[in-house]
Amino acid sequence: MSKYWTPLASSLEPYVPGEQPKDKTYIKLNTNENPYPPSPKALEAMKEAANADLRLYPDPTCEELVQAAANYYGLSPKQTFAGNGSDELLAFAFAAFFDPARPVLFPDITYSFYKVYAKLCGITPKLIPLDEQFQVPIDQFAGDHGGMILPNPNAPTAILIPLDQVRKLLEANPDRVVIIDEAYIDFGGESAVKLVPEYPNLLVIQTLSKSRSLAGLRVGLAFGSEELIDGLNRIKNSFNSYTMDRLALRGAVAALQDEAYFQETTAKVVATRDGIIASLKELGFIVTDSKANFLLISHPSYSAADLFKQLREQGILVRYFNSPRIDNYLRVTVGTDEEMAQFLKVLKRLI
Ligand code: PMP
């Protein structure tokens, strides 16, 4: 606490990000990064941008990237928005669409940043418990509320909500904004972006951090009705109109245009994931039905907290959440086949 802080700053419990160790010898399976490098075309585009106009401010409207993202999904640029990672877009969306006078609905197990933004915006979350199998009870996302946010697939459960269920949410809540956070959608889900033309209350948020291997660049995209995109622009232009830098703008466009590389690396991650799920089940682990680039796993006979520590001592970083209902689970990012083979080898020695 500080006497210089506002009551708001004093009341915050800021998010603690996953560890980014300086020691590069760890097998890093703790923050859901892609094990493959970004598209070579994106790297080339950024080199060119670095040699060109860094002296000048970037385009405040992010026009080229917004156009490329709109083209990718067959939407108009007026239905598309870009920012510094989806975390920034989530913060803008909370400020733009969630009225502090009403509770906002979250699943009770979800991306833990949401409650931090809620606090920052003075919003009270209303948590809707997942069922025994960690499925989202869609029918309970209704009633008198100020909007809702759901990651799809959910994090850290990795479980997908099928598109017909997303449609149900939108139909049941026409007067409130429904945010679908699709950080992991490319690893096996069907995107709700195709529903944007039908539902003015839908905002879909995506990131280039996971399936496009650009976590270090910070690029997020949002898709919604013109009315919602206008709302995001009101917040952005009241905060920092030059949000995205020139390197990110160029790299993101090139990454979105390299479909072949995206398909190839995503397919590799999915194949590795499906193989490791089978091996973990053979070892007696409970593994959720992951449609993401990570797994949520638990062993009935071993403590997740102990396994986390022991794996770390053996040079493998995974994520342990000391939170209710998942306190005996580990979240494990899908790495390369070689990394996962090493993970399994170490795990077999520990159990
Ligand atoms: N949403 C979810 C569900 C996430 O897990 C993450 C990554 N931790 C993000 C959003 C943020 O991703 P980024 O800011 O890198 O786009």
C-alpha cells in the first residue's frame, strides 16, 4: 500500500502471469505458447518494417491489419478491430460494454485475467459454476445481468463449447453483449466469427499469440457489429490512439496471409496433442477433452502440487493453479513431439 495510490489502485489484486524463466534450458510448457516459430514471411515483413519508417508514428487506424483480418473472415473493416494482444482488447471491451451497475457472468473456472479487469472497471462478476465434467451450463447464462464473457475453448479446462450452444447464448441474451474469447479456437473449434453478421450483441476476440506463434509481438483482433467496434474505438481513442507499433502491424498482416504455414503448424500441434492425451490416459491420468493447445490433467494417486515441483526440478515447467476444483490438476502446454516425449519420460519416473 502507498499513500500515493488511489483507492482503486490500492484495491487491485493484479494478475500474476506465468513464469518466463531466463534459463532457456527448461522445456517450457507453462504459458500455452506455440512450440514452432512464427511464419518466415512474418519475420521477413518485420525486418523490412524495421528498416523502413520506425522514425514515423504508426497508422493510428491500423487500416492495413484491420483490412487483412476482415478479408480473412469475409467481414467488413467496420466489423473488425486490432490491438496489442487480446488482453488489451478484453480490457477495452470490459470498459466499453459492461455496465458496472450490473453483474457480469463468467464461468467459475475461467481465464483468471477477467476478474482483474472486472475490478479495474468496477464490475462485479457473477460466477456460473461448471458442471461435474467442467462443461459450461449454457442455460444458466441468462436472467438479469450486464453481459457475459466465455473463453471458447475454455481456459484452463480446454473444453470446447459447440457453435450451436454459442448461438443459444446469443439468442437468449439479445440485450447484452456476449464476448467469446477465442484465444485457442484454431486448435479444433469452430469460430463464432461467422455469426457476427447475424447477432449485433456478439463480440469475438482472437489472438495471434497461440496459433500464429506471435505471443511476443502482442497482436489481438476483435470482430463484431459496427456498433460494438465503434464502442471499442471510443475506448481506444480515449486511451492511446497509436496502440499498435509498425512492426506488429506489418508482422501480423504477413502472418494472416501465410495460410499454408498456419495450417501446417496448427495440424502438428493438434496431432501431438491427440497422441499425448492417449499416452497420459494409459498412465492413469484424467485428461479433459482438449480442443486447445494445452491439456488439463490430474492423477487420482498423485498430488498435482508435488508433480509440479518435481517436474520443475527435472527441467520441465508446467502450470499449477492453487484454486478450488482444479487444485489437483496441472495445465500442460502442447510442445513439439520431442518435448512431449521428454515430458512423458520424466513423468513416468515420478509416478
Ligand atoms: N484469453 C485467454 C483465454 C488466454 O488464455 C490468453 C493468454 N494467456 C489471452 C486471452 C491473452 O492472450 P494475448 O494477450 O497474448 O493475446
